[in-house]
Amino acid sequence: MSLAVRVIPCLDVDAGRVVKGVHFENLRDAGDPVELAAEYYRQGADELTFLDVTASSSHRQTMVDVVSRTAEQIFIPLTVGGGVRAPEDVDSLLRCGADKVGVNTAAINDPTLIGRVAERFGNQVLVLSVDARREQGERHTQSGFEVTTMGGRKSTGIDAIWWVKRAQELGAGEILLNSMDADGTQQGFDLEMIKAVRKEVKIPIIASGGAGKAADFPPAIEAGADAVLAASIFHYGKVTIGEVKNAIKAAGYTVR
Amino acid sequence: MTSVVVFDYGFGNVRSMVRALADLDLDVTLTSDHRQALEANGLVVPGVGAFGACMEGLKSVGGDTVIKDRLRAGRPVLGVCVGEQIMFERGMEHGTGTPGLGLIKGDVELLDADVVPHMGWDTVEAPEGSVLMKGVEGERFYFVHSFAAMSAAPADTSGDQLDFGDAEERVTWCTYGRSRFVAAYERGPLFATQFHPEKSAEAGSQLLRNWIATF
């Protein structure tokens, strides 16, 4: 027996509603993140991730309410990302029921944030979210994978492989590796990128971006991912958590 | 109504623990008040973060005294994650050892595995007669930690005037990478888990119910 590969549905939340279409006929209100989270819990999700896509200060309280209501009925780990800029933001999310927090742009702007969060709450609480893509044309990074912000619209010029190594040193407990090239294509994960990151870091990697069918998941694990994350294919009911787990199991890996 | 205090000393995903217990129809209070912590039917000691910082935080509100007072009176205590680790003699998190509560003989050391932290759902080996693991021996539990106790044995607690009598020690183990470590410990009123029962879905709820049944 060994550690199970984690299957993690991700819910993008905007002003308290799930964005990206949700098609579950058995849900009274599929746009309600709390109901959708409960459905995934029933389906056997190993963890849940909420991404606050707007994360404006006016919506902050809405997200706190969503997390709080979710944590009341779901007894699996809950990661919340979006708009985390200071240890105080981490504190308020943990207090309302989050178990881990995702940090992205704020850590790029100020890498000391990683250490400050890890020191106070432990490494395991901090999931560094990295939106990376392959550089096109003239290359500015050594690895050819660069970090982007603003959902892939803005280039940072930072080498993604260098960044994940640095983040590990600073105290990140886990890497949520999102391929901006694969994201939305449903053509499978960026396996080369997962391999490149696996070679350099010892902390767990959550692969994200590109899953279109159950068969897309096992190769990501083969490439070195410890967990797999997807959003729309679960929301659209294109594939269930159970089908993904069956595919992973059939490929010889352990699932819960 | 059965009462449980979740000890609040500034460390841990305390909200998750409070909710998991409240879901079992218990009267749950999050506090560091000594009297309430002593009088409750059960006391949960959570803990997330670094061993040294947790130990310091616990002592600053007198949690070490509360835990030992309860155990001396035979009243159940459940330590979770770093709340489990601090029950041991020493934590080796920053090279030099930080003293723990010394209730279990053993040191808390860094896991030896290719990927650390150990994060996710793992199986355990429960011993015969385990109270906590009854009915959930074959289930997976949620772990998230980089350090663990690699051995466990009854400690000499006579200096604390603490006598476990002939209470039997039962250790549940987990193997990850090249490490075999303590996943759960029970001896008399002292219970502890390295994993998070409050995050382990149905199996975790059953474990908490098993603990409550000892009150």
C-alpha cells in the first residue's frame, strides 16, 4: 500500500458564484459553490480547491462566508486561493475553515511573503500557485518555461523552474503547477513541464491545466505529479471523480 | 451533553476540528481557559506548524500543565498532528532538540522520502485491540507533515507525578518513503494521531466517535 494520488476539483468563484458552466442536474443550485463542493465530497474528491477569481476587497467577506459554510459540511482538506497578500489574509482564511492557502501573484511581487506565511503557519499551509507557459520566439529564461500573471496575459520574465526551486527554499509546502498553454485545451497536461519541475523540487506537485478526459490523468502522475486538479471537465459532468480514479488505478497507481 | 474543549493556543486549523466534533452532536468549545479544559469530558490539542513554536505557544498559556493535570486525573486527551508530536520527548525540527512534554519516549524527526511533506491519504497498520482504529483499520487517513516520531515507548513520567498504571500502549504505524513512523498512539487516557481525523471524511468521524466512546 502507498500514498494515494489525490484528485482535486477546483471551483473558480466570483462574487460567491461558481464561474465556468456547471451542469449537474441533481443540484438545486449548481452555481452555489457550497452545493457543488458537497457534490464533489459525495463523489469522493480527496481535496477541494476554491479560487477566488476576483478577490477584490468588496468580495472578500463573500468568500469568507462561502468557505465557512463549506467547511461546516465537508470533512476533507480545503485550499483557498486568490487575493492572499499578507499573513493576515492567511489567518482569516484558516479561521473560517480553510486548511491551506494558495498564493500566486503576491509571492511574485514579494517573495518574502512565502517565508512569512510558512514561519507563522507552517510550510504545509502554503500552496504556491504557478501559472507557467512555454516561451514563444525569443527566449528570456533558461528553461523555456516562464511565469505569467493576470491569467496568462502578463509575462513576468521569471524562469518557472527557477521560481519553484526558490519557492521551495523560501518555505512553500506544495506547488500547484498550472500550464497556461494547456489550460482550456482539454488536450492533456503539459507533461514536459511537470517532469522539469519534478526534477527540481522535493515538495508535492499538483498538476493543473489541460485535462479533457479520464485517460489524460495517469500520464501526469507518470511525469511526477502527486495530485491532479481539474475544473470544467468535472463541472460539465464530462467525467466524474470516480472515472478519473478508475483510470488512475487501472494505470497501476493507488487511489483512495 | 458530552463536552469537548479544543485547546486554543494560536496553532492549528482549529475551526475544522471544532466543526468535525460539532457534527457528532457534542458540546464543543474553543478555549484556552484552564478550568473549562480540565472539566470537559474530552480535550483536543490541535497543532499545525513548527514543533518549537507550538511548544512555546502551548506553554505560554499553560497548556502543558492542563494536559498533565488531565492525564493525572485519567481524563482523555487527544493530540493531533503537531499536537501529537509534542507528546514525545523531543522535536528535532531545527537541528537541536526542542523538549516536548515527554509523555511518550521517542524523538520527532524529519521524514526520509523522495517527496516531503507527506501529504495526502495513506493507509496505516493498527495494532490488535486499538480503541481509536476500531472499525476503520483498513481505511485511509489524511496526513500532512514533514516530521514524525520514528519510535514510541512508555516514558518515565514519575517526575510529573504521572502514573499510567498498567495501561497498555498501542501504536499504529504508517510507512512512507524510507520511514516507518507513529501514525497513532494510545495509552490509558492519552490518545494522539499524526494524521488529521477532522479532515479524514467518514473514517475520521468514526475515529473521533471511538475516542468519545472512551469518556
